[in-house]
Amino acid sequence: MVVDSNYAVKLNDYDFPSAHGCILSCAFTTGYGAAWLEGRVRPGDTVAVYGTGSVGLSSVIAAKDLGAKKIIGIDKNERKRQVALSLGATDFINSEGLGTMTVSDKVMELTGGKGADCCIEASGSDALMNEAVKSALPGKAETVICGAGIFPDDKLKLDFSKFLFGNKMTGCIYGRVKIKSDLPFVLEKAKQPDIKAGINRILAYDEKTKECGYQVDIRNGSEAIYTMLEKYLEDPEAIKIIIKLNDEDEPRK
């Protein structure tokens, strides 16, 4: 692939494991940049992260690194709870286990009725985008939209009263990180032992995983993959799994 040099950074200059390349230039940069750029998250803040996939968990890591006091992870997948808490979240909301409450109601409850200083929406769900706006601290907070809409007909129906009192919403593709000026800083952050350990947790990448030499035929479907994860991985609840294709696979016809 041919890439303009203005859009390329040599990862080997930072001594990263090659597996980290699949997350550093997209998910981690997007999630970290959403919290870091323009001073969105400050020490002592409360941060609500909607969606705890690889982008959302990178925002959790960033919020902790930037000194947030309370970090609320939100997801409909209960298996994400332990991962989010291990990476720095202080609270976790299962969006499908609230009964008659909305997610924003629960965030307000956890923040004593004040709302979050910064809301980061990383799920791509239009419904959760609206909930993120509703859970923001009136008159101050910024809601950062990282996730693209999941469906073509997704629409935002916003509580405009928040904006009348000074709240903001910002789109944040790729964390709004500039390749030459910002990305080297983010990559240096990713080298820090605690943040690197967090990335490893997202990737299920550690020495034991790397050396186990398991094999699975992905043509047997998702059940074969799940069986492999449960049997061999140190952390079967990881968000992203590195799959190396067999170099000696059957020749293409």
C-alpha cells in the first residue's frame, strides 16, 4: 500500500509489539484523543464513557491518566464490566439492566444529580448519543461523539435546553489527533507501563497468549473461536483478539 509520508509514523521507533499496530493508530488514538485534546478531561472530573469497546476503553484509560475522579463505563454487555473496572472505571452501568430508568437517569444518580463533566460516546448508537447529552453537567460539559452511527437512518433528537445553558457537542473522528504534532505524544503515552498493560488487556496480548500456539479453523464458525478463547486465553473477556493467518494455508484456487 502506498501512503503519503505525512500520514505515516514508524511504530518500530517506539518499540511496540507488532500486535499493538492494530489498535494504536485507530481505537487507542481515537479514545485517548477524545479525552485529552483541548483539555476536555481535567483532574477531579467525572467522565461518562458510553460504549466500552476498544475506543471506549481507551477513553477510560485516558480519563484515569488525566486524573478524572469518577469514571463511569456504560455498555449493554455485562462481560465488559470487569474489563472496564480493571482499566480505571470506578462505576459500570449495564444499559439493559435498568428497568424503567434511562442511562442518563443512572448517570445523574451516580453523580448526585449533577451530571458528568465530560461525556464520551463511543458506541455508535444514536439512542446513546442522546443519552450522553442528557447526562452532561448543565452549563459546562462537553459531549464528544466518537462512534459513527450504526444504521443509515440513525438520527439525533437532542435536548436543546442543555445547549441553551452553554453545553457543547463535538465530533471526534480519529480523536482529532494530528499525525505529526499529536500522534507522537499519544504513542509516547502508550509506552508507559500502566497504559501499555491496559492496551494488552484490550488485546488479550501477553507472553502466555503469544506462546501458547493454539490453532483454530475459523471456517468452523464462531463457536470454534469462542471455545478456543475460553480454553487458551489468559483473559477470554478481552475486547480484541489477534489472529495470525497461517502462512501455509491451502493455496487459493
